[in-house]
Amino acid sequence: MAMETAPQLEQTMVRAIDRVYARALLELADEGGVLDEVADQMSDLSALIGANPQFGQLLRSPSVDDATKASMLENAFKDRVHPLIYRFVLVLQRKGRAENLPGIVVAFRQLFNEKHGVLEVQAQVAQPLDDASRQFISKWVASVTQRQVALHETVNEDLIGGFKLRASDHQFDASVSTQLRQLQRKLSLAGETTARGIVNQIVTE
């Protein structure tokens, strides 16, 4: 049961305070027996924020006064989300933490997945994955870790090809750009004869 978050939010910096607020919301929802419902709507909320980056920018802007931010939040969430989420958003506004909402959404997703034993995997790819590639990578990581996987991808054209995966503190790099850099280092360190041998070995592998 992995909670999805919009790809646009994947680069959002999650601070310690974001996790504090996200954990409070998760625990309240769990105690009230509405965790799954709240998680579903938080996923919808992530899609809303991800599709409208200017919304998060306005919440973070010091030039936007509190009254305007409160009106924005009321128009966006009142009677549209679970009452617990709306009350939570109002608390954020009163405490001057409305700008933290994008980070809290991501932190909530992370905590929700941790609670359900889901491993979050961040994938940097040279180009968007098709469904078959996404499924292959997810199944491969799941087979290695013996855990359910939530795969989140971001496009990094500098990779040229291949991908980089990060899960917790572990990273697997299968990018063409990294392979080229490794080859360049080998050639610069090797003598001419040795270099030819390295190139021949790579070509024949």
C-alpha cells in the first residue's frame, strides 16, 4: 500500500519540522481510524501542489500577507478535503507554517510508507521510463530487498543513458555518463599499451 506523490514534489526539501508535523497528522488520523482515507487525500493534495507549483511559491513568499494565504488555503481545501486535513492546514497557517505544506506532504508520504514497510526508491533516469521499464526496476529492487517498492523517478539528461537508484543510504549507478567517466579515468591512468587492452576488453565484453 504505497502512497503516491506527484513527481514535481520529489525535489522538495523535507526538513525536520516537516516530519514533526507530518507525524502528528499521521498519528491523529491513525488514532481516529481514518488513516487510509487521509492518506488517499494527501496523495491527491500532492498532485494538486505538484501540478500548481505557483501555489507553493505563494505560500513561501514573504510578500504575501497572512490574510491572503489564509484565504488561499480556505478556497483550496474547505469542504474539499477530510475535516482533519482542513483543521491541520488551519493550524499550519496559525503557526506561520503554511509554507511548509509541500514538505509536509512529502514527509507524510514517507512516514506512511515506512509504517507499511514500503521501501522508497528514488530513480534518476536519462529519459522518462515506460511502464515496462518502471515495472522491471521495481520488481528487481523488490527481489533484492524483499520489500514492497515505491519508485519515484526524476529525469536527469546529464546521465546520457541508464539510471541511478537510491534507497535509504544505498545507491546503484547504471548510468552511461558514469561508465564514460570511469573509462576516462582508466585511460588517463593507464599506459598506451594497457589502455588499448582496456578498450579491447570493453569492446569484446
